[in-house]
Amino acid sequence: MRTNQRELLIYYNPESSAHRRTVAYAQSLSKYVRAYSFEKAPSTETSWQQILQALDIPPKELLNKAHPYYQQHIRGCEFDEACWLKVIQNNPDLIRAPIAMRGKRAIFCENATDILKLIEEVGIGL
């Protein structure tokens, strides 16, 4: 999965004020922002593999371990990467922070200002 170098693609939870702040901050930096709720995030395992490869983090690191569903059904389980991808694919609401992509790069936005990492890495404005 690859986005245009000038465009920011953001997957987020629209019910979270912190996630909405990240999208709003990105939109204040550029008019080339496409934001999608996690429910409209890539639904294929291959798409999630590409996102995780761009993020360079294991799938389990995306998840909100305090979420009630995680606590009841996933806590303590050790899955292989394919199973973790299924968990993410079928439960995108467990993802704890927005995911931003630009070109071949992706970041996990723990804070709204993390978007700047995509801009500074490339060395050009939006």
C-alpha cells in the first residue's frame, strides 16, 4: 500500500477526541489529507501486513490493552503474526492510536504532533 508523497492518509477512531485532534492537526498542516475511520481501514490481511511493515512494529503493539474486549478475550494469549493480523482485521476498534501514511512511510500517532515526523523525514512541506 502506498500513498502519494504529498498526501497524508490517516486511519483513526472518530469516537476518540485524541484521534480527532490528530486528524485536525494534520488538516491544519495540509489540504491533502484523507482520513478514514478504522471501520473503513484496509480489510485484507495483505493490506495490514503492508501497514505493519511500514510501521516496523509487531501487530500486538497496535492494540489498546486496556480495552474491555482485549481484557476479556485476548489478554494472555500468544498468537503468531497471522493470528494477530486477524485480530486487527476483525477488531479495528482495538487499535489504540491513529495510523498515518505518506508515500511508503507510516507512523503510529501516539500524539497529534507525531504527524510532523512524516513531514520532517521527507524534508519537504505538504
